[in-house]
Amino acid sequence: MKMKNNMKKITILLLIAFISIGCDDNFLNEPVPTSSVSDVVIFGSREGAEALLSGIHRNFRGQFTEGRVDASGLSSIFMARAVKGNDLIQNSWYNFDYDNDNREPTYVRTVFSWEYPYFLINQANSLINGVEASTAISDSDKTQLIAQGKALRAFFYFQLALEFQHTYTYDPSLPAPPIYTELSLEGKPMTTLSELYNFIVADLTDAVAGLDNSRLGKSYVNKQVANGILANVYLVMENWEGAEIAAHDAYGGNVSSALDASSYGDGFDDIENIEWIWGMPQTNDQSNYYFGAPHVFTDHNADGYFGTYVNRDFVALFSSTDVRNLFETPYGGTPDNWDYYTTTKFTFAFESDVPIMRTPEMILIEAEAKFRQGGAGETQAHDLLFQLQSNRDPNAVKSTNTGNALLEEILVERRKELYAEIGVEWFDAKRLRRGIPRTGNHRLINSFLVPDDKKFFLKIPQKEIDANENIDDSVNANR
């Protein structure tokens, strides 16, 4: 089982200390990515544990599956979700995801989307358990380090919950991926969605309580990031009050200071942008090269794959004065051609940073959560929505929408703001138990999703079934 193999690899890597770098004091001068030092060095100080954290975050953007552009790191999960919707059209790599036909137990997408999160979960568990057992790290430092580990663990369990079962509100008693809290050579049985989400919430609650807003850099987790993850989890669980509070705390509550419309067209390649809460930095000497979705696919003016196009129906949602209207028609033809529209939203270069979480996402989560609670919340949601809209478009006019029409406006704004970043169209359709039609000028017009479609989730990998005595073939029955 890959799960077992990953745990063995981590255990071995943590034992290579003195062969690879020994106890050189220089190692502890600053946190740097690492995966091959001993537990003595790693957990002998906060700096050592932070070096392990740096290694974990480096794996967000590493090359996990050799030779596979579409199964490399965290951005591969987001990009696969993004092209399953109606707003984008795909014609390079990710084509099976675009066709919503990439979920069988032996497929690369299925295996990667299972093994990659578990690999990061194992690393988070190594951090948590190592810090807990350390006699050299202070209690206050332990609190913050463990909180970071729990936030990361919860984040990747959340990805597993999203990828391998119906949404939470469909039926919380359905089987869900196993929970591991420590290194183990024995495969565990499936859990339930209810158990998994309760575990995720508990980890994130601890993380929020244990963190402040300080951190080593924007690729690391702090209280803002933990709240942002929690806000998304609460959206899926329909805990509207919890989602409102967490989202508000994630972006700080001040819309004007959290947004910068003037930078929206700068290429989404700089982690230091004020709107970025969490991101993946890249440098030329530590680049993910041609694996960096969405930039390498959406940028048709650089040396990339030229693989992602934009549905004309989505383009039509933007006014001409909206800073997010970054569409062009480099190949000519007519709007009936599937390759007619492209976007300049993302600039591809080997050092282009990649966003994971931005302030507009949190603003719109807060708006939806306020709306869902009714009463004065609907008016507050409308005001909050318009603050964002007027920031993006100086000529924006506040709508007269109320009730369900206002909710739909919020959801459309999420698509307009976050397209190609994190798969928000797919995420919203799945959690709200809606379908995703294919309209406009799609290449594959019939590859749509119906409400509660089984194509919204993947089957359990055959490799896991074959190796885990607690999971058998019946787990994929009726999936």
C-alpha cells in the first residue's frame, strides 16, 4: 500500500541525520526545506521543526508523480477541479478531468488525489508527534508548531473528503477516507464523512486557538490561514455562523484594506500581493517549471502549454470596466470556436508564485454566510457584496436583488473573482448539490454534471484496496 510505503519513507528520511548533514549548527540558523535530517536535529529546537515545516510546504509545489504534469502538487488538485466546470475549456493535459471521466480505481488522477494528501498528512503527523515528544522545545513554541501541523493535516483531510465522497450534507454517514494521527504500518478502515469532518473541525479549532498572525512567510500557516480553511469547511457543513466568523477573521473584516484592484491585472504571480493570504512561492532555483497550474496553461503569451480557454458565456458576465475582464482573442475566429477566448489573468514564468487563498474568497464566504442566516444578514450580505463589486468595477451599480436572486449573485461573483484558481465553480456546485451544465462554445458540450453526480467524486484506488486488509472491493460498489 502506498500509504504504508509513504510512512516507511518518512521514517527512513527522519533517520538519515548524521549521514546527510550531521549536527552542524549552521543548519539551525534559518528554516530551509528539508526531508532528510534526524529527529534529534528536527525536534531539538523550534528552528529544526520549522525546517521540517519548510520541507512540508516545499512539497505543496513539488513533483509528486514522476512525468505527470497533471499530478504534481497541490495546484494539480485545484486545476483538475477548475476544468470540470462550465467556465473554462481545456485542451492540454487535464483533458480527462475536463471530460469528467477520470475517476476509475487505477487512474492516475484517483491514485494521485489519494496518495498525495496522505503523504502530506504523514508529514504533518511527524511534525505534530515529534514536537509533542520533544523535551527541548518550549511549551509556547510547541503550541504554535503543533497548531501549524494540525492546520495542514486538516487541510489535506479536507481535500480527501471533497475528492472521495458525496458532499457532507448528502449523507454524513457515508464511508470516507481513513484517519491517521501517527505513523502506522497497518492500513486503517474507512471512516464516515461525519467522523472525518468532526476530526477536521477539531484540528482547525485547535489551530486557530494556538496560532497568531505571525509567520515565517506567506507560504506558512498562521491564524488567518487556519480561519480561512475553517471557513471553507463550515461552508460545506452549512455551519453559516461559523463560516461567517472564520471568514471575517481570515481577511480582517476591512474590505477596503484587504483589496487592491489596481494589482488584479499584474499576473497573479507575486505572493506578496496584499490580497494573498496563503500561497506557494517559486524561485528559479526551486521552480516547479512546467507543472505550475494554472499559469502554464492559461498564459498564451508565454512558453507554456496554451491549454486553457474561456467559455464565451462566462466572458459575457464581465462589464468592460471590470478590472477582472482580462480576456483576449489571440487566435481569431468567431465566438463559436472553443479556442476563441483566453485570459491574461495569470503570467507564467518559472518563478511565478501560485495563490492558494485570497481575501476576496473570504469576503464572499462572509457575504454568503450572512445571507444564509436571514434577517438583517441579507442586507449586510448585499452591502458586503457591493463593496467588492465596486472595488473591481468603478462603474458598478448595486443590484436590487433579494432572496434567492441575491444568493445567485454572490455565487456568480465567486466564479468571476476566483476562476482558474481553486476550482470554486466545482466546489460550490458540489457542496450545494447542483449540477454544472456545459453551455456556450465548449469542446465537449455533453460532459456536464447533474446534481449529486457520482462524477463529483473519485473511486477508492485499487492499490489501497489491494494492500489494506481493512478495505475491500465492496468499497467501490455503487460509486
